[in-house]
Amino acid sequence: MKNIFSLLLLFIPMLISAQDDLLDEIDTGEELVDYETAAFKGLKIVNFESTKMVSKKELYFVVSHRFGSIKNGLKDFFGLDQAVTRLNLIYGISDGINIGFSRSSFLQIYEGSLKLRLLRQKKKSNPFSLVLFNTVLVNTSLDKEVLPGLEFDNRLSYAVQALISRKFNEDLSLQLIPTLFHDNLVPFDPQDNTQFAIGIGGRQKLTKRWSLNVDYGLHLTRASGSPFKNPLSIGFDLETGGHVFQLHFTNAQPMNVNNILGRATGDWSKGDIFFGFNLSRVF
């Protein structure tokens, strides 16, 4: 926990320097044409959060599916019999402040999240956008009969991410994602509870409606002998009438930060990958 608080303290100078940028967004409501727009069209690149924000007073309902591994073929209909589902609500308190609540069938996880935009890319000044993503997870699948000493704290996990993106031109956007995450109960005993990773991702526009999206997470403190893998995900975004439908393949079936980075089990070299999609509805 001390490491988490130390990381948060590192962001205080960023918060102070970003004050003017945040105030710029709380104005008369007129569009500021010097801001770079649409680095990413979806709230996620593939598995990692993007710097896209939900607009003020909008509510997004996102349904995400990750089917089972396709390597078993027709035995479980290429993974369709082993689906994991996540239902996520995200509300825009303002254009730069989003809150979210979700429930995933993977480990029966409930999640609360806070997303804050500190800097926004401008065509003549700021070269990048900076967003903080913070999340708290509750694992409700843990059973006291299996773990007699189980306490509520053991169910909790936390993550802090800095999302740093730049739109280079109308077709290409890239993002860097330094990440600290902490699991009060780790799935692999030698693994440290507090872990560090760095994600990279990008979007390449292919046509007016289609784009290719890729993201990868490099776990920097994975314990030796861990059975888990670094997550690599490749997908396509389809823009349909103002909405984005995301289709992808990934070696990480979970959909929360800690488990994407800490519990990815698939292996691309063995065809052990999962097909999935994200579908959103705006209210």
C-alpha cells in the first residue's frame, strides 16, 4: 500500500501543472477547436483503457465478452461455450471526470473506477494527452470454506495507470501506459503483492469506418516460474452511426487491469487465444 501512495504523490506535480488545462474545459461550453480530437474512438484500445473520455452527463453501458480459447476447436465451439462477460456503466461527471462500476463473471469481480483527464493534446501546445485511471476490485468468488482465514481485505485489489497518448496524424495514434497494481491476495505464492507493468498500444485507421488496434502489457516484476503471460491483444474497431463496435483476439481472458496483467494464461504461439468483443450503448 505504501508503494501505491508513493505513486500517487508522484502525480501531484502533474495535477498542479494540469490545473489550467482542466479549467479550460470548464468554460462556456463552446468547442475549443485547437484541441486534437479522437486519438481513439473506443474507451479501450483493446484491453487497456484509452484516453477517450465519456462526455459530461453521458452514460455508457458497455457489454464485453471474452470467449474461451479457440484452440479446442469444435469441442467447445471455438470457445463460445466458455464465455466470460463484463457489464460496465461509465458516467461523465464532466468531460474530464468519469466514474464507472462493473461486474465481471471472471472471479465474480465487482469494480469501481475513476478516470481523470489532466492534459489534453493541443495542436499548437500540449504534444500529448494525459489521463489517470484508478480502480478498486472486489473478488467475490473467494470461499471461506476453502480459505478459512479469509478476510474482506483479501478480496481487494487496486490499480493506478497513467494513460499518455499522442495522435500523430489523422490515421495513427499511440499510447504509453505505466501501471502499478496491487493484489492483497496473489494467485501465485512467490509473486509480490505490489506489481509494476508498462503497456503500449496504438490505433491505425484503415478506412473511414475501420481501424486496427493493438495493445501489449509488459509485466516488469513477474515472479520467476509464474505460469502467467504478458497480454497481447489485436483487434478491429468498426464505427457505426456514432458508436464503436470492437472485435479482437487476445491471450488474456479477464477484463480488469490487475487480471489482464497478472492472470493472462493464453499463448499466441500455441493458438491458445480468446476471441472477444466490446459493444457500447450511450444514454
